Amino acid sequence: MKVLEERDAAHVGTRTANFRTEDIANSAEYRKAYEFAASVVLPEDQPFERSPDGLIKHLVHEKMNTREHCVDAYMQFIEPGSRTGKHRHMWEEVIFVAEGSGYDLHWDVKFDCHDKMEFEWEAEPKKFEWKMGDFVYIPPYCAHKHFNADPKNEARIIVMNSRIVKPMGFDWFEQLEKAEGY
């Protein structure tokens, strides 16, 4: 059996591709389209969505043709005395409380990787109270939901997360409970 030298092995095969050529052409098309992407998103161009987490209004999203390519952000409306859905995802989130007061419940993840990846969540959640002007941090893969503690007034939170981790293989999202009324 003949042993191939690295130089010989490098030339084995007949498959061809145009990956690099296509990347160059796609980049040129992207740069042309970028010139017309929005730098300012007007309120009437921010779409509402009745999602499993409740009513949200997208501020910046990859499908909105903006110049922003790293962050997704939406405003979430939480009805008086109500709650959002419960979910978890692989990316971290930061929440700014624009209006109202309430609290979050967070079930932290316990992770182990001996022979395979194993995830387990705390049985009892941690409670984090918040009010207008506060920022709330949610770690990656932490199960969480938001509650409006005010029985008479709506709460509004701005939810921001990094979009760039999703194409890196961290696009795991699990809806564990739906919002009331969904």
C-alpha cells in the first residue's frame, strides 16, 4: 500500500465549487442593499406581534431591513396583573423597564458535560423585582418569565439580545408556557 505524501493528498479529488466567488458577489450585493437599509425605524414601521410570550412590538429585527445586524430588540406589553410566557434560549438578554413595576422569575440552568451535554434547571426560581428605569439581566438558557405586579396599569419592557450568537449554533429556543390569552 502506497502512503500518500501530504502534497499528493492535497491534489486528490475532482469536486469543484464556487463558494468564494459566490461570497464575493453576495458581499457586493449586500453592500448595495445596505445603502438603502434604515438607520431610523419609525414607530409605524415597528410591527406588532401577538406571540406565545404575549404582545410585542419589534423595534429592530433581522427581517426589518435595518442597518443594525447584531442586536434584536422588541417592546413587550404586559397587561395589568398579568404575565408573559415562560421560555429559555441560549443567548443572554437585557431588559429595560420602560413603564410599570413587576418581577421576573428565573430558573437557572445546571449544566454538565461528562459523556454528553446534560441540562437541568433549578426546581425553585429566583425572584427579581423591577420598576421603571431598571435593567434586568437574563443569563443564557435560564428559563424565565415576567410579571406585571400592578393590577391597574400596563407594564412595558424593552427586551434586547444579541443576534450574532444564533448563526454560531446557539439558536436554541424553547417555549415552555404560553402567555395568558394566547
